[in-house]
Amino acid sequence: MSEKSPVSEDLELDHDEKFQSRSYRVQVVAWVLLLLFLVAGVLGIFGSGPLSDAEAGRSGDVIRAEYERFGRLDTPLLTKVFVGRGGADADGRVRLWVSKNYLDQVAGEQITPLPEATLTAADHSVFVFQLTDAQQPVDVVFYLNTETMGRLHGQIGLVGRPDTLQIKQFIYP
């Protein structure tokens, strides 16, 4: 015995093809944006990853730096400066300068090794390191804390040398 279902085959449903088309496009755009954010995160745009590490200078240069391209507000930021052979003065001192505009945007938590002296000029600060051997390379590590959001630009160099490194970073909230 076959019973008829109480549901009518003539249901009247409103179709708004324009709305459905727009809704589908919005969903596709949302999925694409979500995928882009996911890929950006994996690559290091929002933290650590292959795109987050940056270098200024080249291997073999008298001075070069490795730093984090992206950081977060009020979190530690690491900048390593490598001074190669010939970077010291005749008296065995390395005089490393950092631009004031960069230092104004970060707080210096620690510098390793400790500088023998810190000198301040109008547009930069000079950190002086005494070496036991003037031909010995030295690695200087700046542990910084970010104080502003947005772009950070700075320069690092050696006193009396034309080599200047450009540091470009972006700080997220």
C-alpha cells in the first residue's frame, strides 16, 4: 500500500539568483583571503618563518647584519651585527654606530658583548668594543624591545668607513 507524502510537490520557494550569485562571490573571496593569510603566516609575515629573517650586507663584507624583518609591539627584537677582519681601528677598537632615528623607536635591553663605551652624537650613537686582537672578527648582538608600531628604518655602520647597512623592519600591534 502506498501512501502519499503530506509534502506537496509544488512548494513555492523564492529564488533570488542575483543574491545567490553575490553570496557565492563573497564566499569565494573570503576563502581566497583566508588562504592568503594562512600562506602569509606559514611564510613568516606574522612571526618566524622564511620571510621573517633579513640580512643587510653580504658575506665577506667588513660589516653585515642579520635581523628580524617583522616584529610585534613591546616584544624582544634581535639584531646581530657581524664585524669582519679589518673592522677594528689601529688601537684594536671597533666603533659601531647606530642611527638615532632607529634607536628612538626601540629600547635597548642588552648588548653582547658589553661595549667599553657608548658615545652619543646628534644623529647616531657609537658603541665602542675593545678587541684583544685587531684582526679578530666580532659579533655584536642587540637585544631590543620595540616601542612603536609600523615601519622602522635605521642605519648601522663603522666609524670612519663608508659601508652603511640599511635596516628595514615592520612592527605589528
